[in-house]
Amino acid sequence: AAVSCTKISDGDSVNITDGVKKGVNGVGWHCEVCDCFLKDSMAYLDHINGRKHQRKLGYSMRIAQSTTDEVASKLDLLAKEQKLNKENNFFDKDEKEDVDAFEEIVKKKDEEIAQRKAERK
């Protein structure tokens, strides 16, 4: 089972599976934090991700709500950053020269094709 550590507000890391051990008789799991028995791995996963276990480890499980103005300003900021990145870093100097050379080749080919069509008529 994958084990992850999560930081709590005071900066210490806490393993979310602390206190959860395989049952004594080999059947199921026992959570020492919550003092409960879990019959299988699905119940174990549900429990360690559940509200009761998380609260006993010190997590609030609450998310701060954002206002529409905060979301709109964040989206505007991200759009501006993306636009600046496109303008400044879209091509470096060598790539820009390669693109210009490619565009010239394409223009010449288009002119040749147009000239051939004109000669056929």
C-alpha cells in the first residue's frame, strides 16, 4: 500500500497511516488512533481517508471558500502570465530564424505554383 506523509500547520510531517496495523490474528486491520477494527483493505483505505481518522490526526478537512472576485482576479493574472510567456518565450532567436527561413521557402513554393498555373492558362 502506498503511504503518504502530509504536513500539518505547525510544519511537522505526520504519516496518515500512523497507528494502523495489521490485525493480531492476521485478519483485518486495527487503527490504534481511532481504536477500531477494519475487515479488509477497502475499509482500511476508506478509514484512513475518512473524516474520523483525519480529525483524530489533527486535520480539519475544511477548505477556504473563494469569492467570485478572487477567482476572476486569479484567472486574469494567469491569463496575463500566459500571454507574457507566449510573447517573450515562444521562440528563441535560433528558432525564430528557422521559422522565418521556412516561411520564405513556403512563399517561394507558393509563387512557383502560382506561376505554373498562370503559364498553363
